Amino acid sequence: MNWNDEKVIAFRKSLIDWYETNKRILPWRENTEAYRIWVSEIMLQQTKVDTVMPYFDRFMEWFPTMKDFADAPEERILKAWEGLGYYSRVRNLQTAMKTVVYEMNGIVPNDLEGILALKGVGPYTAGAILSIAYEKAEPAVDGNVMRVISRVLEIDEDIMKQKTRKTFEKALYTLIDPDKPGEFNQGLMEIGALVCTPKKPMCLICPLQSFCEAHQAGEEEKYPVKIKKTKIKKVFLSSVIVKQGEEQFIIEQRPDTGLLANLWQFPTVPKTDNQEALKLAFLQEYGIELQLESEPITHVKHIFSHLVWEVDVFVAQAITTQPSDLKLKTVTKAEMEHLAFPVPYQKMWQAFQKGETM
């Protein structure tokens, strides 16, 4: 970029003045302690602000200090995260906070090298914490920021490539306000969320309009350049809500590594052609003989970043006794409320409960 100092200063002022007037009231902005900013930024990864707010409030109620969170059992932190998805985020967060609590006297590092050494902390999270909590002039490059800056500077590099981040970071080290880096970074995030949206950006009310090269060219929606090549895999499954008598249910804990690790689910097998095949597959997988009650009660489709689940959901009575598999557990409805289930299984349970009340 070839902006002179006067233009850079004017850009900073336009952005920060707009942010200070228009910023949303968000719980993590009321107190910018490093712990709170760290939690909020991890929650906000690939998750909308409106979704995160109640989770953040509950998280701070359950774990008011970093030590409270570092010492919490995994079952508790997974329950706190239930519904947010990408559960490796909260596991990595706890691992990193244990490091801070027990190896760094409870003080989150205030330098880039130190904070990047913590598990699960990438360049964006590091930049957000350092700029917002510590007022360090470090850029925080997320999707919103790349969209705004790619339009302002007409950056035509593919944002799906890791090396492109360096282009944005280089530009932002020039643009960032050294006196108000937190307000600068949050202003860019806010512009991207509220004004410079992916489709139909509201250029007429944008404080950066006069600086925006894509707007001058009438090509706002050309940016950011994003070439997506990932193939999405579909997986077809059958899941069974298994009753053990009248008051209990058999559930299964997922493996301790991989997708949705250690979360609970209703026993699930690959989709079969008919109910007899389903009962046989279930008997082979779990050693439990089923008496299916009906056709599927619902169908759940759930989209992950790299695959799609298509799940038929059945209800059945277990003919056999208490399962012996260590990953299986018999629980009551009340006990189930304290266990963490992924979103697709929450939807199944809601469909089941709705059917019971009809």
C-alpha cells in the first residue's frame, strides 16, 4: 500500500470515531480483562455474536476466574460448551489456561511470542487479546477484517491460502492506531459484522467509504477473493433413543479423540436398508437386542465444516439387561441434563420429548 501518513491517520480516526459511537453493548466489552477477552474470542470463532452472548454469561458465572476454569472437570467444561460445537476449542482453552495458572503465576502473557506459545492460540486470538486487553499494537485478522481490508485496499489474493494472512498483517501493521489498537481492531470487526457485509454491503453509511478502493471501482462484492476447493462428505446414519424400562435410557460416550470427542450421544450405527437390518447392526455393535417402536420419529441433518450427517432417528425398548460396554451408560432424564450432548443429538432428544407430550 502506498498511503501517506495523513491518509493513514484520517483512516484511523474515521474508523475509531464510528466504532465509539456505534459499537454494540457486549458482555466482554464491559470488562476487558485478558481472561474474558480470551474466552470470548475462542467462543466467537465460527459462531455468531448473538449465539455466544448467553454462553459467555453462563461461562463467567460458572468459572468466574481463570483458576476456576483451569480446575474444572472436563464433563463440566463440555456441558458449559454444549451447543457451541468445535469442542476441541474448549479443551485447548483449558489446557492453555492451566499453563497460565500453574506455570505463569496466573498472568496471561502480554507479548506475541509468549501468547502464541499457548495451546490453541493462533495469530488472530493473540492479536485480539494483546490489543484489547493490553493495548498492544498487534493486528487481529479474522474473516470480517479480511473482508473489510480486502475491499479497502483491493487485495485480490485468495483468503483461503494461509500465506495471504501475511499480506493483511503487513497492511494492518501500517494502519493500526498505536494509541488505540483495541478500538481499532474491534472497529474493523464491527464494520465487517454490521456494515461491510459479505453480500450487499451498506457502503452509503460506511465511514470508510472514501478510503475504499473497491467501492470507488464499484466492485465491492468481488472481494474478498475466496476459492473454495474442499469437498463435503455425506455420512448416513441411524440413531436410536433406547429405553431401559420406563424411566431410563441407554446412551453412549464418543471416543476420547476425533470428532466430538468424549461427548455423549444416543447409540448410532451406519444407516441400514430396513428395521430388521438396523436391529441386527445394533446387536452386533452394542450387544443389545432392540424392540423398535415405530418408523423414524425424525430426520436430523447436521453440517460440520468438512462433512454432513444425515441421521434417521428411532425409538426402541432394550430387551436385554444393563449394557456392560464401558462407553455405554444407563441414565434417567434428570441425569442426562448434566451430560454434554452435541447439537444433532439435542435435536433428536427434543423431537422425542415433543412426541411424548403429544
